[in-house]
Amino acid sequence: ETAEEKLIHTYNRYQIVLDKGDGVRLYDTDGKEYLDFGAGIAVFALGYNNKEYNDALKAQIDKLIHTSNYFYNEPAVEAATALTKASGMDRVFFTNSGTEAIEGAVKLAKKYYYVKNGKADAEIIAMQHSFHGRSMGALAVTGNKHYQEAFGPMIPGIKFAQYNDLDSVKELVNDKTCAIIFETVQGEGGIYPATKEFIEGVRKLCDEKGILLILDEIQCGMGRTGSMFAFQQYGVKPDILTVAKALGCGVPVGAFAATEEVAKALVPGDHGTTYGGNPLACAAATKVFELFEKQHVLDNVREVSAYFEEKLDELVETIDVVVERRGMGLMQGLELSVNPKDVIARALDNGLILFSAGTNVIRFVPPLVITKADVDECIAKLKKSF
């Protein structure tokens, strides 16, 4: 009640107060246990109360939390090295969130165009039903009028194509097109992976026309699809990549990364942030990469996701209102013929945390350390909820 009185009402929150977490389970202030298949919206990849992760943060807190970007700090260099190695990109700018990563990516694309053409009239092609964030630049490339209508006018020069429709992209390209941006797997739009033909076709188009490809892997990156980044399963590479969520596994940190040629377009004075890349956030990111390797997280995602897909496919066959399963790895969606809110509410009563995507999809983005036993428990609770 105090929260509803004191906080600006921008979220319709579940009526529980979470108190602590352990492994893949959360506990509210009444002591009730929940199996978490939402992971704080795809953030807590390593699960809760991971001792090595916690100890790394505690050690950094005792050393140095913040310095500003007027100085170097070791964790930022270590995190940047780990991220470039994992992604194949060359340079990194650390942010505080995914939205800020998108803002930086958009600015970088525009500056690259400006350096190349000497004009500030760049246009960007984004996708319908996409979601890239809530700040003005990120909102401008988000293909949902509902999110935009009260906050116009949007920044100019943004056009929207249909996701997975290459011809619709080609129709919008002109001499002013500086970048094409999309999620490798659309999240909020309903859990739609890019088709191989689409992502390969857009990459080829960008190469032919001198256009930058920006891939948003804020939700689908960091191991969620079974490779470190989803684009790596398609054999393509973006010019600019955005990352956040599981990059810090709970500590707010995001990043945009770019190839050497593109990154050098930004020079001192073009972009900045006070908190971005601070030692605490980067110590978290560095430890995340270390634990992904040590705990064989990608192997677990590939093994458990195959089992999870089988179990979800069974629900498609046996429950009338379940229309289709979509997704990659441990980013899965069940499309329903009804609004999923009642099922999600009942799941919460049954001790299972789930989120929705779009208007009719149940989204499953659990910690990447779940087991087949956790999948069985999830399916049992879900059936009961249906």
C-alpha cells in the first residue's frame, strides 16, 4: 500500500512483496516459495544467491565502487575484453541499461553516417512490433504506436518494415538509410526468432548499400538461445550490438559494442555517462562471463531447452487454448487463443512466476541454470493453472 502511494504508477505489479531468492526460486515476505521462470525479465541467468557472484561483488564494494570515466579501472577493461571475445565485436561502451545501449547504438550509427556523408539527415529502418526501450530515441525505433502516441513528436527519420519480410525492408531503403535495427529474437512482440533468410538477406543488403546492421540482443543475448549471442547461430555478424539484462545478472549494466571501423566514428565529446562502466557493474559482468564458462551454462541451455520444447509442444497438442510454441533455447513463448493474464495469475497462486509477451503469449525466460526437474515442476504447475 505504501508503494502504491509513494511510487509513480507506471507498473501494474503482482500483489506480492519478494524478499529473497535462492537458485531458481524466490520467496515472498510471507515465506511462500515460487519457481521463477521469468528471471527478472531474462536478467538472472545464473539464478539467485550464487556465492561466487555475490563474493565478487562484495570484494569489489570493499575496493572501489565508482570513479567516473575520467579514470581507467581494471574491471571495465576485463569486462570489455570478455564481451568482445564472446561477441566477436571490437570495442565496447558500457551503459546502465538496455535502453541506454540502444540510445548509444542509434547515436553511433548516425555519427558514422555523418562522418561518411557530411550530412545530418540519416534515416533508420526499424521493425513493426519491436521493442527497444522507453527513452525517446529507443521509443522512436520501437514499432508500437501505443507506446509512442502520448510522447510525440518522435525523432524524425524512422521507418518501419515488417519483421521477417525482406521485401518490406528493401522498399524502405534509400540513400539516407544509415542503419537497420531489429531484435534477433523479438521479445515483447511475441517471441519471434528471425528467419535465416531474413537476417542473411538484411546483412547482404547492408553490405551492398553501405548500411549498418544493429542487432538488439538485450533480451535474447548472453546465452539465452544456446549460443552466447543469438546471431551466432545464423552465421552473420552485426556492425553494432546491444546487450544488457543478463550481462550483469542483476546489477544494472548494459553495453553497445561495434566493429573497429564503426566505433572510431565516436570521438571525445560525442557520448558519455557518469555511471557507465563503473567498477562495481563491470566486476559483475566479468564474473558473469567467468561463471558461464565454469558452470557450462551454454551446454545446460542446449540440453534443457530441448527437453523444455518437447514438454511445451505437448501442451500445444493437449490444451485447446494453446495455439503454438515459438522460441529459441530458453526464450520460449506459448501463443494462446485467449488473453494469458488469468493463466499467469493462477500460475502465481500456484507458485510459478511467468510473464506475458505481446497480447496473447506466455513468455518463458527462466534462469539458464534450470534443470529438467525444474521443467517438470513448471509444466505441472502450468497445467494446473490452465
